Amino acid sequence: MILHSQMRPRFSLGGIPGLASDRLATGLGRVLDDTYHYVPAAAPTGIESIDAVVVGPGGTWALTLDHERGRFLKRNGHWYQWSRSTESWIPWDAAPVLRARLAGHRLELVLERAGLPAAVEACLVTGGGIEVDWERDQRPGIHVHATVESLARRIARDDVLTDPQVDRIVVLLDPRQPLPRLAPSTPGT
């Protein structure tokens, strides 16, 4: 996997998000080959920064990192969190799920305006101390993965983008990159 570095500090406040992003890139890099690109803190055209974007033959993936702990369930159109103190489900605001959905939606709008394939898979990447579930008819509209290995396998499962489409999306996300596989603008050059 090709790692694109952004012009940002290596570690953010406390170093936690920076370290989490590096672990994510390392884990994905073990499974995904060099046809995939990893862009951390992607913020094309000034939109709010997305934790990371993976682009490759398996599509465009907007990754949102979350370190919340607990059990969460979507049922009857609402999110709930398991309360150990009351042994019952209590309402939950589902902010991480909303952040992941919005990140994917914002990136879809940017890709659509650029005339590129606009399908984006929004994904919430959770830590080991969380369980997110939903009733069969209550899908959250995002992918939820607790392990980097399961996320990488899902990303690589389908081929949906061609090499030139991948290159154009990567250039939109990281404009410092050249376009190596594009045809020349004038014949014979």
C-alpha cells in the first residue's frame, strides 16, 4: 500500500490520533498491495478533514477512527448504549456513527463535483473495547470494523475502480502526486 503523507504535525495533541492512524496504515499495509493508496487526514477542497481515505481497485473508503468503549445497538430507529449500572439499554447520541456517515457523504460530494466515480464506502474503525450492532432492518449506513485485518479484507474484496480512476481520485486527495498512467494530451508525445 502506498502511504501518502500530509503536511501536518506527526503527532497531534497527546499523540493519540497520530499513533492510531499510523497503526491503521501499518495494519492495512500488511494486507493491501501497492495498487491501494492511504491518505491520512484527507481534506480535499477545504472540507473538514477525514481521518483517512483508502483508494484502490476496491473503491474509495472514508475511514473514521473511534476509541469509544461499550456496547451499542440500533433498534426502532434509535441508538442505545448498554448501561452496566442499570443493566439496561439507554439512549446514545451515536456521534461516531454520524461522523463516519458525514465523512463519506462529504467525500462523495467532492468526487461528484470533480466528475469522478462518487461511490464512497463510509467506515467506522473501532478499537477492541466496543461492540456495535443493529437489528436486521436497522442498518446504520456504514461499515463497522473492529479489526484492521477484517477491514483490509473487505476493502480488497471487490474490484470497482480502474487504475486511471484511482490515479485521478488520489490526485484530488493529494495534489502533490503526479499522474503516471494518464495518456499524453497530444498524440505522439
